[in-house]
Amino acid sequence: MEALKTTEANYVKVKYTLEQSKLIEDISRVLCIIIQISEVAMRGIVWNALREWQLKNNKIIAEIAEMPIARRLNAVKEIFYLGNKILKRMLRQPKSKNEIILDIAFEKSFKYYLNYISKDSR
């Protein structure tokens, strides 16, 4: 529980563009439908995944929108993987069952993202 409180506190301090904030909120809601976690904590986990991706790739998140579609999808998939990994470190028993639930939740939220970009590109 303490890890979730810290994550919530970190998210509150972060400022996003309006578009980034909306997408993060929407994806967080999709994840929260399956995972019993507060939306603020989930947005904090997403923020940590975004920050980790930026550090690992030495790029800013805004650059993803300018990437060719294949690279953009790979970057977003990597961010989803990082978020999943962050959450898996917080799991309680039964760990294997909860890992499967997380994998399903992140796959569903990635499908949401795919729908989002397909609508955006029309």
C-alpha cells in the first residue's frame, strides 16, 4: 500500500499537456476496470513508465507522435510493458494469477490505444 501512496504523490506533481493528460486518464480507466486500483495510483504508474521510457531512450514522449507508425507502436508497447513490470513488482499472492490479470489488463488497454490512433489517423 505504501508503494501506491508514493506513486499517487508522484503523479500529483507531474504536469501534462491536455492531450497527454486525456490519453493517460482514458488508458488508466481501462486498466482500472480490470485492476482494483485507484485511478490516481494508475496514472502515477503510467507516469513512472513514461519517465522510465524517456530515460532509457533519451527521448521525450512528445517525439513518439512524430515517429513512423511501426516505431510509434513499438515505443508505446514498450511503455505498456514498463507499466506492467512496475505493477508486477507490487503484486501480492497469488502472484501468478495476478500477473495474468495484469497481462490481460495491459493487452486490453493497448487495444484501446490502437483504436485511439486509428481514429486519430482518419
